[in-house]
Amino acid sequence: MSRKLIVLFAVLIVSVLVISACASAAPAPAEQKASEPAQSTTQSTLDVVKARGKLICGSNQAVPGFGFLQTDGSFAGFDIDFCKALSAAIFGDPSKVEYRPLSAKQRFTALQAGEIDVLIRNTTWTLTRDTELGANFAPTTFYDGQGITVRRDSGVNTLEDLAGASICVASGTTTELNLADQMASRGIAYTPVVFETADETTSAYLDGRCDAYTTDKSGLVARMSLFPNPQDHKILEETLSKEPLGPVVRQGDDQWFDVVKWTVFATFTGEEMGITSQNVDDAKANAKDPNVRKLLGLEGDMGQKLGLSNDWAYNIIKMVGNYAEIYNRNLGPDTVFNLARGLNASWVDGGLLYAPPIR
């Protein structure tokens, strides 16, 4: 190798070493980016709802008494009133709600995707839904159980009488799973006939495509009110399951979870205290009991702790009513359903509805 080539080769080696040293001394762009604090782009659901100016409530449109689309285009029912109560708590106006009707199969996907703010649609609280679907369940608003409807002239009186029968059931529900578990545990062979919506399920039953129809007992009562001849059908006495129904929110937003929880609790507490939409103004004007004063926003800044105005609970009771008013308006003795309160009575009357203290 010539002297000139040796010198040139040495220069190249030195240059490479210098460049490598400079490169190792300066942090790589990727390392700089990783060490910078992430910028949060998330907003609380409460802030989103306030900025939007309305609540988007996932609901039902086909279960009279709970969630039903009326002929005038408005929604009505027990669950619908809890959407209104939440709107009253946030805006002081129960009408600022957009109702998003969802099938059983669609409901959790819509919640997870952020298409709705809250799901209030006869939805059962279960362990897997709590853990696998990213859902948080607010207090139970209706304690129910699964039942089965059959024709009165069918000769069916027990679950065992349905051996070999076909049973209509909605897909994506605890109802479908409960039915399978009960039949398997008793060794009863049957054929499930599965549909996506309540309308499809009951239509198939009425058309004679199945021998029985199953869902929550409250749902059976509600749907039977739409049958051409309700007296030709009956609900079996047997209850197949526990079905605690209530509002659902996404996990990861504790403030919004608190707002939804305490909206429900406010309706329970109003009933406990005997405060109704009719007497709430008198109760507020003459309140001396510290518990009443806290509930109605006169002391304690309870609303501010939730991110709401201090009259949040007053607005719920004044504009929508306490739990008893909501129940009786939609399901009580003056309705076609005439459902006894049963487990859905206040704890002071021997039921399961019990609210923690507002303090």
C-alpha cells in the first residue's frame, strides 16, 4: 500500500470516530421524546357534557314502563326518568337529553366507544361486565329476576314442562346465559330461538315460532301490555335469576361515576325524608334538619364537591321527583303494570333501596 493511501485511510478512521463520539454525546430524538411528559388530551365526561349542552343517554325504546318511544316521538319510562334526573342535576333542566336507543348487543360497544355518556337501559350488573367490559355500575335502581311467558292453554306450569320446547330469547343478554345455565343444571333439553331486539323476540313468540318467551319479569309484564290479547298469556311463577338493573358508565372517570351514583342516591334520599316534587319548596324554605339542608343545597357545598351547583338534588326532586314518584309514575298502581314495589321499596319500608349519607 502506498504512503498516500495509508494516510488517507487513517484520516477516514479518525473522522468516523469523531462522528460516532458526537452522535453518542447528543441524546437521540426518540429518547428526548420519551423523556418529555405526555400531554393529556382527555376531558372529564362531566366537562364534555356541560360543554356540549346536553346529556347523551343510551336507552331503550321498546319496553313500556321502562324505556319506550311514544307515538309523539318522545321517550318515556322509569329508566328515561333517571336520564332526566341526571340532566336536572347537571343543567337544572331535565329536558337537555339526547336519547340514543340501543339494542342489548349494541349497548356496551356504544358506551366503550364514547358514543353515549351513560347507559340507562335495563342492564344487569354482573362480575364479567364490571371487569371485562370497562364498565362501572351505579346503584341498582330496579331489582328484578328472569321469568318465562307461555300461553295459558299450553299446559306449561314449570320449567320442567318446557322439556323439548323452543324458547325465544334476545341475544347479548344475561337472559340468554341464565336460560342455558338453568336448563343445563336441570338436564332439560330445549331449543333457543335467538333474536337481536325485543320487538323481534316477542313478534316471533306471538307468531308461534317458539313455545315460550323469556326476559326479566318486569320486561315480560311490559311487553305483554302490547300483546293483542294479554289475557291469553301468563308468566310462570318461577324466577330464574337475580337481575340488579341500573345505570352504567365507563371506567376511568371517577367524577362522572360519582355524579351518576349520587343522582340515584338523591332520589332514594328524597323518598326516605318524605320530600317530593310537591313539597320540596316548603321543605327548603323551612329546613332545620342539617341532613335536609345538605340535600337541598342550603349548607355543606355538597354539589360543589361533585362539580355541580349546590341545588343539584333540589333540582332532581323538584323537576323529576323522588324514587317513589318515579316508580309510581311509570310502574305503580295507577299504571297498566301495577307492579308491587317488593324489593324495590325503601329500606325504611323493608326494601333494598338504601342511600349513604349526604354529608
